[in-house]
Amino acid sequence: MKGLVKILFVSALVASFPIMGFSQCKGFTKKQCLPILEPYLYNGQLNSAVLSEGDVAELLLTFYGGQEYRVLVCSQDLIGKVEFKLLDTDRNEIFFNKEHDYTTNWDFNANSTQQLIIQVLVPQGAVKTDIANSGCVSIVVGFKEKYE
Amino acid sequence: MFIRWRIIVIFLLPLVFYSCNNSKNSSNDANVDSDSANNIGFQDHAQKVKKIFYNIPSPIEMSSLMQRAGADYDPSILNRIESAERYNTNSKMALNLGVYGANLSYTRMFDQIQESVNYLSVIRKLSEGLGIPQQPGTFAVSRIEQNIENRDSLLYIITDIYASADIYLKESNRGSTAALIILGGWVEALYIATNIVDYNDPSKEIMERIAEQKYSLNNLIELLKVYENDEIIALYMPLLEKLNATFDKIEIITTKAEIITDSVKKVTSISNQNKINVAIENIKELKTIVTELRKELIK
């Protein structure tokens, strides 16, 4: 009987990881990410998800000519350094944060309006474990009205 | 033995219900089998994209773009405050929360103080109607009065209201409601833009700014497709597709960009040039369709 209870307890604990993950993102963006965006104005759209090691997420958006943008990829510490790239629609690389010490935010401006892709990857951990780490990742975009 | 099985059922039943609910949530997530979700690679990994997001320019950004392009202020084209009385379903409230947000962004851009206060008031009512909690003081009269003459402060108030709404709705698994707000805001912003064009002497810059919305419309349609089972969203898709077909007649040719990165300032400049082939007839056609779409949203 005791053995059965132990098994059930462990099973419930493991199965609850997605539940914990689901709630991991609640409040994360507002508390941890938005303050870093200033003085850029948040575009008001939440792009967050619980991602595990090896997962990729993408955000498709338009950068308007004459505007300045800040891209911030905010993530929970337990998933380590998150990589992000800015790509054009032909998937040519415009920026890769890995080349800048895994910075979490970068500013951009464009002469002319274009559709772009922000691609985020949670790298595999150095030590392989049976249970992949997962955590909240939020892609936050802000803009400035003026571009000199 | 019977007690043992009862324990198993009691333990596992909630997990079963949660899994089912989580699957349903996953189906609301941006699809991973759309055209955009190609197998991509970071370094040596071939990874399937787990999640795709689509962002649309906020009404504030669109108002700013239009004003910088030389747009004038015309209050007659905005949605009347009194119309809010007939928005008594969640979908109508959400759509028009977006519409009024676009109106507020426009009045704010042109420093129309009293109109801005009026729109804030109706936005508050619609937010409450949708059950969106507001931070204490967000709509406080004192806060608005202190900041109403300061355009930048009012900008932050508007941003805060809409960002909080979007975050709350998505975190509460009401993504379709958040999408309706975005739909309402974008349609109204495009409606305003196409109505401020001087069709006798059209500004090339305003026409081009309107033409560039073809990119955002693509993103908006992909965003809404995530919720295509929502009967309200499904109602507007045909007109959005019709709008898209008109935008397809507008050609935007982009030159290859020169990329300059400044590691000290942490900024990358993308030097590309667009050639936009847009005729006044295209804008007139867009105006006709968006007017029809907008009429459905605000009725």
C-alpha cells in the first residue's frame, strides 16, 4: 500500500510539471520584462510560452520605415541563455544574439518597411537529464515614434 | 484491493481533466503546421517551430505613422461615443474596445483633450464589461487630469490599458477576445487612414503608409486563423480576405538590405529601399472594403 502511494505521488508530481509550466508565465512578462523595454513603447501584444530545451518559437511582425524598435527576449533563469535571431522573410540572418554575448535585448531601425521574423531557441543543456528544463520565454517588442 | 483502486482513480482523475484542457489550449496556440512553420535550423539542429506568434502594429503606432505622413484631424470619421450603449455582447465589446482605442490614439495624436477624455471613459466601461481588471488608479480621474496635457504621459496611460488587457486575456485563456480587440483596432486605424486621404490631391506618403499595411493584414489573418473555430471571428474572415486580395494588387519591391551593427550602442540598422506601386484606385478600393468591414464591427 505504501509502495503504491509512493508510485502515485511520484507520477502525480511528474505529470504536474506541465501544470506548473502553464502557470509559470502568468505575470512573468509584466513583472520581469516590460520594465526593461523603456524608453521604448510596448506594442501591447503578449508573446509568451513555456518552452523546453530544444524548442523554437517565432514571432512574425512588421518593422515600419522610420521607426526604431527594441526586441527583448526575456526568459526564466532555469532554461539558461536563450538564443534569438532576427531574420528577413527569406530567412537571411540580420542579427544573432549569440554573437553579442547572448544579450537579451537589441535595438533596430529600418529605412523602409518590411516583414521580419524573430526566432528564439532554447538550447540543449550541457548536462543531459531525463527531464528537460522548461521555463517561460517572452518576446517583447517596443517602438519609438521618432527616428532621426 | 477496492480501496487501492479508489486511490488510483482519485489521484489520476484531475490529471486526465487537466490534460484534456491543456490539449484544447494547445489547439488555440498559433499553429505549427502553417506555411511559416518550416523545419528550421539553429546551428546543426533541425527543429520544428513549437509556437508562432503574429503581431500587428498597435493603433498608437499606426496613428503616429499617419500623422508623420501628414494626415489631418477629422473627428467626423470616428466612432461615436454614444454607440457604446449598444455593445452588450463580449464580442461587440471587445471589437469596439479596439475601435475606440484607435479613436483615442488618433485624438491623442492631435492633442484633442476633451475627446481623449471621452474615449477613455467609454474604454473604461467596455473594459469593465469584459471583466478586465484594471490596476488601481489606471482610469483615475486624477491621474488623467494630471497627465491630459502631456501627450507622452497620456501615451503611456493608453499603452498600459491595452497591454494590461492583452496580457490578462491571454493569461486567462481568452486569446480570442484579445484577438477581437486587435482586429477592431487595426480595422479602425485603416478606416481612419483611408478616410483622411485627399482623393483630389493624394499624398504619396500617406498612400504608401496605407499600402504597407498589406504586411500587417497578412499577420492579422494568420493570427485570427488560430481562432477560426470562433464563430464571431469566422464572420469577418471573408471581408478580411477580400481586403487582402486588394492589397495583393499593390506591389512592394524591396532591395536587398545592407546591415550595419553597432555593438557599443547595441543597435542594428537595416538599410533597405522599397518601391511601392500603389494607385489611388487601389486606395479607393481598400476604403470601400474597410468601410464595409468597419460598419459590421461598430453596428
